[in-house]
Amino acid sequence: MRKRLPPSQSSGGVTRRGLLIGGGAGVGLVLAWAVWPRRYLPNLTADKGETVFGAWIKIGDDGHVTVAVPQAEHGQGVYTALPQIVADELGADWRTVAVEPAPLNPLYANPLGANELFETTTTTLAARWRDAHAVRIGMMLTAGSSSVRGFEDDLRQAGAAARVLLCKVAAARWGVDWQACDTKAGFVVHGTDRLRFADLAAEAAGGTLPDALPMRINQDDSRLSGQSLPRLDAPSKVDGSANFAGDVRLPDMVFA
């Protein structure tokens, strides 16, 4: 007579202990993957004659400065307000500043916007996980009046970094300390010496940054942020050249 093995000894049996161990290991792997450190690289692309500075700024060989904005423009003026922050810190001439949508990248995630939407529905611990997860999945969210608050620091850092790199190249050509140089209206200046951003950008983009970036502290009348300036997105909307989702046409795409 064949002897039946108990479930714990059967090759096909599932025990409670085995299930708990396997489930715990699976949950652990999921959590570990969620909190595993990640490094995201900029994917901002340059058009012909442009030089990319990190994730936010491009400088053209004609002197134009293009700022990548990850927030959706709904008429609230974010396509102008965020470039104003960059222009202040960089020392750009506002007449040469342009704007374009940022590419998809977790670098442009907006955890503050997620917090504004869901702050009443999550615990403190869950909120911390949510903020980190918003970055990991690249939650490029426009909500809760969070655009300036959420991106001001990043944009100031980007503007300061580009300014330092431009000053370093100009200083090397003049044989002076880069910290004695400044930027104004699209030029690097040192006394009576001046060099255009356009003449420095290609070389400057490959430079190295100091450990601490010098940030501007001026609050005088020349500050662009907070001023009512011509909207950067207005001309293309007026002349019909602005592209919207409804304007997209892909190969073999069916549309009405």
C-alpha cells in the first residue's frame, strides 16, 4: 500500500510558511526596486547652431537663449515666468530669450504638484514615498500653482551654472580671475572687456563647475522675475505657428 506524504513533504505542496517567506521576499524586492537610487541624464537636444547646457538651457551661435519648460502652459504664464528666472541668473538679454517644451525625463518631475493634489489623502510616510516615486516615474505634472515654487531652485542653479561656465572661458581669454567677471544683457563683462554668449557657448559647455555655485543676490530694478513682460508664447499663437496636440500628424495616423 502506497504511503501518502504529508503536505509539508510533498513536492507539489504549498505551506503557509513557504508562502509567507516567498511573499515577503517578493514585497521586499518590489520595495527595493522602488527605492533603488537612480541617476537621470539630461536629454535636451540641440538644433543646428545650438549648444546645450544641462537639462534646461540652450545657447545659439546667434546669441539666443532657449529655456526648456516642463510645465503645461494653460494661460497662466508659466512659459514666461520660468524663463524669467533663468534670464535673471544667467544675465541674458530678455529680447533673445525663447522657450520650448521640455522632453520627457524624470529630471522634470514635479513632486510638489503631486503633493498639492494629494496632501489631504496620504500620511506623512506615504507622502515621502509619493514624492520620491513622482520623480522616479517622471510625473511631469502641472497643478496646484506649483510651477514657480517647484522649479525656481532648479532654474536658478541652471542659470548660475551656465553663467559660471561662460565666465570661465571669457576669463581664460582675458587672463583674469573668472570670479572677477559678470554677465549682463547676453555678454560676459570684465571692466571694459565684453564677449557675447554666442562666442563662448560651444567651449563653455564642456567646462567644469566649482563645488559651490555663486548665486545672484541683486534685487534691483533690473531684475526680470516678477515683472510683467511680453509673453514668450504669444507671437506663435497669434500668427498660428504654435503646435498643439491636435496639430500632430504621424505616419498612418487616423484623424478627423
